[in-house]
Amino acid sequence: DKWKTLVHTAKISPQQRRGEPVPQELLDRVLGAHAYWSQHQIKQHGKHQGGTGATLKITETSAERVSIHV
């Protein structure tokens, strides 16, 4: 849910955002990671349906930093 919220927030204009402001640097990183993983998923599904068993784990370490672990 956090990831979906961050992606959504990054895609809308700052005027439409509510709540605590999110640093633009973080939102840029979220969009970059989202684009990468979306493309990676498409390639994986094209190669085979079995998958690798890899998972994406996102942990919030502070209000300004998010760690992404594969």
C-alpha cells in the first residue's frame, strides 16, 4: 500500500497532494524504480511464466528516505 501511494503521489501535481509534503527527490526515485520494475516485469513475463521467486521489499527508514531491497 505504501508503494502504491508513493507512485500515485509522484504522478500527480504538487497542488493535488494532501498531507505532509514529500521531498521531490524521493518522488523522482520512486518513479524511476517503478519504471524499472514495470519494465522488468514485462520482460520476465515474456520469457517465462514461472518467475524467479524474487520479491521487492520496501522499508521506510525515515521521512525522507526509502530503501528498496530485492
